[in-house]
Amino acid sequence: MLNEQASSSLDRPVWHKRDFEEENRNDPFADIREQVEQVMHVTGERFVDDEMGEDLEIMIASPAHNYLITYEGELIKGSEAAYDELDALLEPHDRFALFRKTGDDTQAPHQIHILGGRIKPAEGRPWLNLLLLVLTLASVFFVGSFQGIAHTLEQNPDLDRSEYFVETEAGELPRLSQIWRGYPYALSIMLILGAHELGHYFMARRHNHSVSLPYFIPMPFSALGTMGAVIRSREPMRNKKVLMDIGAAGPLAGLVFAIPILLIGLATSPVLYRLEPGTHGLEGNSILYALAKLVVHGQFLPSATEDVFINQMAFAGWLGLLVTALNLIPVGQLDGGHVLYSLFGKQARRAFYPIMGVMVLLALVSQVWLVWVILLFFLGRLYAPPLDDITPLNQPRRNVAIVTLVIFFLVFVPRPFTFYTVEEDDVISPDQQQQVTNPVIETQLTLRDE
């Protein structure tokens, strides 16, 4: 996931106008106007009314930044080239510009807001990134070892369980000598997450955009072993092209590894009779996951009596799809929010309430989404317009952005986890199943969400 700083929340500011025709040789902004006129035919200059400060919220990345002046008019060259030229002129004076439109049309009158105090990216702490990486590796090895040990004991029922697990007050924990058995899951999930974050990182480097190294988040006492990773942008994006490139690079790079890992994992995972008495877990289907099982095993799973019992690699691949879906939710500062904003600009904000409505409905079906509803309610409305909010995406980038949003629908899992209980009386043998017409799993099982 990419968490970036905003350049501006400037939408409809309230100004008072100054007579542009009056020349003032003592004008402190004369040099700025001269620089702006290199890229814009200026028709007016405006200042913030001190009494309207609460209505005009210019988002500045640190307290050192301060608003100076706004010029209105028509750009005399392409917005991308104009921004680069003006930025080069402002840099020696420790100033920067925000390019904004006054309407939905790219050709509408333009505004250039000048601020003092350029964004100076903060220095990182690589030792913290390294520490979190090591802790997350240990965490995912720990979680994966449970499945690795369980598989070993299933294959060899005569083995002494105490040689693999140690009893504690918290329950059975893997012995340190057995942690290595979690390597298929650990290496697979770290490869997927690492590719995702490095996709952001290297695309940012390509655009000379300052970002941190990935911060991995360990979570050993959970079913996943990690809460993923985040990479922090240290400065606002330059324009929508940069926003789209960096935002989409992470999910797409992660999928390049997640899909092969998933297919290999499914190919090495057996399809077994699943109506054994007891409580069992069931991972949710996305469109892509269901199609992957169809391709590998030749049938839609789970069926009424069979399912693929996924191994560590398949679980990592499935989780990689889930992580991609979560990051591509098209709101706020999630990757999907960046992609949506790059396509539609400020209009992307209109998607917030419909998406939140869908998330609330999903939370009623699966409690897993409840935490996301809370997080998105507070964070999903925070978009980060780029410095140059005029330059549109070119057609190839628009195509990539649309494909990225389509991928979201393909990998989204409405019900990520389901736990079902099979009673003795519910068990139907495979032979009996052949005699059942249109079997429906919900009539055989008692389902409950976690």
C-alpha cells in the first residue's frame, strides 16, 4: 500500500480581488508574477482574505509552508511542460506551485497557487525497515510452520506429536527446531508482498519521487502472520501520470508473483472429501480464485462434498489476491483511490459514500469487513491531489488504470473466511451424493462467520 502526502485540498476558495492593472513598483510579488508569466497569460491575481482563512484550506506538508499568491489565466503551453518550467524557476527561491482548474474542462481557466517553503523529503531510518522485515519473516515462518507440521503428522500418523509441538498456557506452539517447515508459506507471501511494495518503490524512483523503503508489519499470533506492508511517500505527487504509475505499480507487480504461486500451489493441493465431522475453515472465492481452481482442477470448488485443501503456497497465493483487493478498494489513499483519482480527478470523491454503503452491507455478511468499514470511514475521504492537477492521463495510462480497476473486481472476496460445522448426521458420502439432485451446501452445513 502507498500512503502519500497531499499537495492541496483546495477546491472552491473564497478570494477578494486586487486591481491587476495597477502597477506597484514595491510589489513583493513582482518577481513571482514575472516567473508565472513565462507559462501563463495572466488575467488576474488573487489573495486570500484573512477573514476567510477557514474556508480556504491549503494543505501544506509541513508548518514551514505558507501561501503567497494565486494567479488566474490561461496556460500558454502544455500543463506538464509549463509546470516543469515554472518549478525550475521557483526552486532557487524556495517556492513551489499548485496547478488547478476552475472547472471540469482541462481547457477551463487555470489557477496557479504559489507557496513558499518547498517540500523537503525527510530522511528515512533503514534500520527500522530492516528490523520489521526480519520480524515479519520470523512471524510468517512461525504461522506457516503450523500448516507444515500438520501436513507432516497427517502423512505420518505414528510420529510423536510432542516432538513437533510444545505445550504452553496459550496452547500448542511449534518447537523452534520445526519453524523451518513454514518456508513454503513464508517465502511465497514475502515474495508477493515484497514485489508489491518494490513495485511502488522502483516506479517512484523512476519518476524521481521520494518514498521510503517498505515497512513490513509482523503479526505472529494470527492466521496470516502479517498485516502486509506500507511504503510512505515523502512528498506530494507531481501530476496524475506519476500518481497513476506509482499507485498501480504495486498491485500489478504483486499479481505477477501471486498468480503463478497460486497456480503452483493449487496444482500441488489435493481435492478431497470435505464433509468430515467437526469445524472447518473455508477461504472465500473471488472470481479469479474460482477460475484458477477451475483451470487447475477442472471443476468449480467447493462443491457440495469436495474442496481443494490448499497447501502453504496456495494459501499464500490466495492471500496475495486478497491483499491486492484490499489495496485496490477505490477510495482515499489506498492504491485504488490513487488510480481512481488519476482517472477522474476531484470527481473520484463521489465514490466514497456508495463504496462505504457496499462495505457496510458486506460487514453484515462477514464481520471481517467491520474493521475496514471503521478504517475507511476515517481515512477513505483523504485524497491527495498532485501538485499539477491539470495534466490528464494519456491514453495508454488510462487503459492501465481501467485494467487495474477491473482487476479489483476480479480479485475481491466478498466473504474472505467462513467457518462451517459438520455434524455426524450431516455427513453424506460421495456415493450418496451422486443420488442427490441439485445439492445445496447450506442445507447440509451450519455456517458461521468469524
